[in-house]
Amino acid sequence: MSLYQHARDGNVDSIRDALASDSAAVRRRAAEFLGEIADESDQATVDALLRAATTDDDPEVRGAAVDALDEIGEAALQQLLEELTGGRSDSEAEWVTAQKFARALEADRPELRMAAANALGRLDDASGLQPLVTALDDEDPRVRLRAAQACGTFADPRAIPGLRERLDDAEPRVRRAAANALGTIGTDEALSPLLDLLDDGDESIRRIAAGALGKASTPEPVEPLARALGDESGVVRNAAVYSVIELLSNVPTQQSHAVRDQVVSELKAADDATVVEPLVEILTEGRQSRQRRNAAWILGRVADPDASAAVEALADALADDDPQTAQFAATSLKSLGGPVAEDRLLDRLGPEHPDDARAKAVFVLGQIGGQETLNRLEEYADDDSQAVRKRVFSAVSKLRAGGP
């Protein structure tokens, strides 16, 4: 049975036995699985990982065991640190513990420096940040990796200079961790170096950069993100679209109009499927109203009128709980027009739909409909809803007169 199957079945004993395998790859994977499924109360597994972290002859196995102890819990990780830090009493202040872990960052054994970096990332004490920034220059890339990850948990701008330097690290994992940490900090100063990473040869780094740049408070990333819409990687393209939408929500009000125009121009030039699919996902599954409003607004300007998924999402949004999202959806359906929109709107005239959504559907149909729409709307001239009747009267008048 494979390690994966043992992990799926929660068979900790069999995975722990694999830590004695002759294969370093098997031992490393076993440590990783134990970190995912073992419990702090399982001292036998903690002890096995402690042995692996301190005595295994393969550095990757030792590193995986350190991370596994970290995943199992703070108590397990502290057992590894105990020989250097003297442990921690229940009454010990966070800053005292942070000082002990900071000293462990200077230990000769790199696995203990790794454990100290992980532990400092767990503590909510600002005094632990500077030692971690110093550890970003550690000679061991495994320590630099954990230090960068821990800096990300602090999300403190003071780590920006050190993290920027790690963007040129020879170890790809360190570069990715530094990019992630800068994205987590999220200030314009932290995000600025990520602009150049949109052209990086590492797909993961491009995705990280594209996903983080939506936090910017300036329109500077719009054009680079638009270029990323042509990336060969689908995950990078998706991240870029999400960030463009988020960017619209974050830029200052006085710049909003100019940024919207630029966004629409750039998105129109991109491949339709690349743009429309994530916009539909944001509109239908997003939880932030501002992003969903922007998605509804942009769809009406970049989607093809025959794009049924986009039209369907907009028609559903007419019943949105957020009035602005519903209004933007109606405006976008009016902009798209066409037989697909007409059909979807006609499907939403029945009393099973909310009256506000029905009224909006009637309004749009009055702008884009033809003879079939006119015939259908006349059936609702005596509708129970006053709002719907009012919209029907106006729409029928326009259609009889030959259009708006």
C-alpha cells in the first residue's frame, strides 16, 4: 500500500515506519504526511520526527521533519527547540520566548535554525521580526525559506528590504516565499517589485505576483496585469483578471474613472475566454460586493453578446441582494443586447422570480426586445406587482413605437 493510501486511511503507524526506509524520498514524504495527519498527543510520532529532524543523513528529510513538527503543533516544535532554548514555561511572556527563539536562529545546526524561524512565525510578538529579517541572509536556503515564510506572517513593512533581496535568491522556493510575503504585506512599496515578476520564468512566481497586485492603491499595475492576460499559463491569467477587478475596488475615487477606461480597453484586447470566465466566477461566487459590482459592470463592456455564461450570470444578478450589483447587471445586459440576452430575460418574467428582478428584466427588454418580447410583455399588463406593471407599460410603449 502506498504512503498516500496510508495517509488517506489515517494509518499513522505505517507511515511512521516509513521514516526508517532506505529511500530518502520515501522518508521525506513520510515526514510530510505525518505533519498532515499526526496529533500532538501521539508522542511516538513526535519522537520519530524529532529523531528524523536531528539525525537523518538527508537534509531534505530533516527539513521535512522540522516542518512536520511545526504542523503538528507548537508543543511538538518546542520539543525540538528545547535543547537550545531551555523550553518555555506556561507563565513565560511572549517576548521572552521570542528572545530564546531568536538566539536559536544563530545555532550551528541548520535544522534548529529552521525550527526557530517557524516558531517565531507562530508568535505574535514584534520583537521576533528583526531576527527573522537577519535570517533572510542565512547560508542555508532552507533557513532562508522559513524566515521568508515567517516574515509573511508578520506582514510588517520593515521586512520589505530584506524580502526584496530574496527575489533574486538562487533557490526558487525562497524566491516564491519572498514574493508571497511581499504580497501579504500588500503596501505599494511591497508590491512594486512584484511588477517585474510578471515576466518571470517561474509560473508560480508569476501567479503569486499577478494575484497580489490587485491590492495596490495606484493604477500602475493595470497595464502589466493586462499583459499577463496573455500569459501561457491559465492560472496566471485567472489571477490577473481577479487582480484587475480588485484593483478597481481599491484605487482612489478620483482615479476610478480613468482606471475603469484603461481596464476596459486592456480587457477588450485580451482573449475573450480568458477574461469572461473569471469575471463570471467573480459575479456568481464572489463574496465582496465591490468586486461583484465591478465584474457585472465590466462584463457588459467586454463580453460577446453571444456569451451565454456571461448573459446567464448577469440575468441571475438582477435578483442580487446588493442593489448596485443588480443595477450594474441590468445596465450590462442593456449594453450587450442580442437574442441570447432577450431569451434569458424573458425566462425571468414569471412570478417565481423577485418583483424587483422582474421589473429590471422588463426594463432591459424594453430596450433590446423585438416582436416576440412585445407579445410576451403584453401578457403582464395586469401583473400583481405595481413595479412590474409600470415597467411593462413603459417597455410596451417603446417597442410599439419602434424601439427606445
